[in-house]
Amino acid sequence: MSRTKILIGIFVTLIIGIALAAYLRPQLVKAECGRSNRSMVNVSSAEMGTIAIGMACRDFAFTADPNVILSRTLLPSDLPSLYLDAEDICSGHKLDLVILKGAFHYTNAVHATESDYSYVAYVIDREEGIDIMMATSKNGGPFRKLLNDPSLPDDPIIVPKQSVTKVLSPEPTDPPEINEIPKSCGDASIRPTRAPNKK
Amino acid sequence: MIKNPHKSLILFFSVLIGFSLALTFGPLGKVFAVGPNNAYVVGALRQVNSVRGSKAYLTTPDVIAQIVGLENYYSLTYAGTYISNPLWVETGAREYIPSGQSTPVYKPRTGWRDASGNVGSYTYTGWNLYPGGWYYYELHYKANSGGNWRTKIIDGAGNTVIIKDVPLTLSALHEVGSGGESTDIVGLIGDISTSYNGWQQWGTTYWYYYCYTTSYHNPSIPWSITPCGGSYDWTIHF
């Protein structure tokens, strides 16, 4: 076989390979977008960043891959910046904080809302295998402390915050919480259902 | 045809290189997200007066996710406001398949959009819910909190868990509703039933029960909503 025929064979094979990859690519994207099929328990921080991009793909539209600008273990001092209280998390679980930077487009059809964000934060529970919390920011201000970047500006207020004096009066009284139980890490049991009634 | 033993190796590596080139540098090598495209059906009531709270019994969606990468099926009860930049707080159940597993689980969940237009969500993993089972959900403005809204769930044993105090920084909303929503249009939910839908007016502690007066749905999906029944109940399907 001549050298020319070999080269043609290599060329044709390359084309077939590229075509196959192009055909398979959408399937790969589907697998990356949304959830990871493998356990998160022992993945590295870098891999957790990739998993978080898959979560962002589920929640937002973006045309370019976001950058993982923070991926590490969640610290107790992180909670206030993420609107979380200590009781909101299972402290016995391994929790990760991942912050992505990119151009995230959010659509919520129920509320006829479209918004654009530059930052998305996820708190991921490795044992549960999901994101337990997601938060967004346009300018990064809420994540200033997490990212150790004092230059990040505050987000604009689109609906003026209500001062105490502007809160509708009379200020309501909270009903007592009946049989309130503290949050826990839970177990495999399933909570009993509650039949509808008017009380 | 291939007499040289090295030729098969050359062919094999050529295919490998082709794949690598296409995946790494080709236009298809980028992760191009299509993003969420909600499927939803919600029966709602618009209020001229201010809403201080919303409550409902809801069934937990019991359809197993059919599509890899899809996990957000949830029912919701919400209080929202329809202005140019709406704020909302909603609570319900979330279905997802934990990574590394194949069986879905169902957990209480709260979502919101605050005064800066930022959206957020929180899932409480401590409670497992029955698929198809009834649970009571309630959300209301939290007094003297500067604008926090409290969401909670009560189970059949009468136990209450505060799902989340949401920093909405707004003291009254203008619409209530109950229904279902999926973050992916291909993730249809099936049936969700809701009963004893109620709302609370600002300044009162009395719960008014209501039937929906309008409904929202994604126009591109088959959907239905039953007429409101005597228990202020309806079932949505999509």
C-alpha cells in the first residue's frame, strides 16, 4: 500500500472520529448538566467545582463555561454571607462551598421573571449528594467576605427595602409554633403524612 | 488489506486523536447549557390587599425522574407580587436523585427572590417525605424581623419544622397560589393535589380560604387544573 493511501486512510479515520464525537457530544452535555452520577463523598475540591457547574447548568442558562473561583470546605464563618444559620446545615456532614463566576441568565416562567447574575454560590452536602443551598449575586457584594475581595460592589436594590417605620402597620404577631422540633441531620425514616383538614 | 502491523495502530491512534481534537478544541467541546425552561401549573388568587401569609396541604410529586440530569420536581405554595421586578417566597417539596444513587428522595424546600433581585433556594435534608403523601406547608411574614418570611412544614405526627427564615426584606406580598413547577420542561410532574388553600391578610391572624381565580401554565405543555372543590382544593396535572 502506498504512503498516499495510508495518509488518506488516516485522514478519513480522523473525519469519522470527529463526526462521531460531534454526534456523541450532546449526550455528554446532558450527563454533565444537572446531577453527577457518581458519589460526591470523596471527590476533590476541583471535581466539586465541576459538579457545581453542572448544578448551575440545571438552574441557569449560559453560553460560556463559568469559572470556579472558590471551591473549599464550608466554614462556620461563611454562614452569614450565605443567608444560613447554624441550624440550617448538618454540621456532621462534609459540606462544600463553591462559587462560580460567569454570565448566568435566569428565567422563572411562573413569576415572569428574567435576571442576569455574575456570581452563583452553592453549598453542597457530600453525604446527601446535592446542593442544599444556592444564592446569586449580580456584582458579588454579598460574597465579598467569602472571596476575600473588598472591592466587590453591593448589588443594586430593585425594590426599596422597607424601613421599620415603613413596614405596614400594625406589625403582626407571630402565632406560636406548635410542636416545633429542631432541625436534625435526619435518618432514613419517612415522615408520616398529614391528611388535609380545616384546622 | 493492512499488511503492515503498525498500520492498525496508526488507525487506532488516529481515531483517538480525532476524538480528542473534536472534544477539546471543536465548537462542540464547550459546555453549552440550554438552561432551565420551566414547566408549571399554578392556581392563584390575586389580592388587592396585602398578603401576610399563605398555607396549603400539598401532595409530594411521585413521578420518578426519567431524564438523566433532571432532579427538580417540586410542588409549591407561594406568595408573590406581580410588579416589574417581582419578589417571591415559595415552599414545597423537592424530588432529586442523590449523586451516586438511583432512587429519588423527597425533601422540604424553599425558594425566593429578594429585594436585590437575587434568587436563592434551600433544601432541608433532615426530613424524608412520602412520594404522593400529603403534608401541610405554611409561610408568613415573621414579626419584627425587618422583612424575613418564615416557611414551615407540619407532618402527620403534628411535628413542625421551620424550613427557612428568608431575608426577603419586604413586609407584604400581593398574590397567593398553589401548584407545581419543574425546572426543566421535559420534566413533567404528573399530578399534584392541593387542599385547604388559605391566605392571611396583613394585620389579622385569621386565615381566609380561597379558590383560585386565575391559573398560570407553560403554554407549550399539556396541562390541566381541576375546578376548585369544597375543600378549597384542586389538582394540577402536567
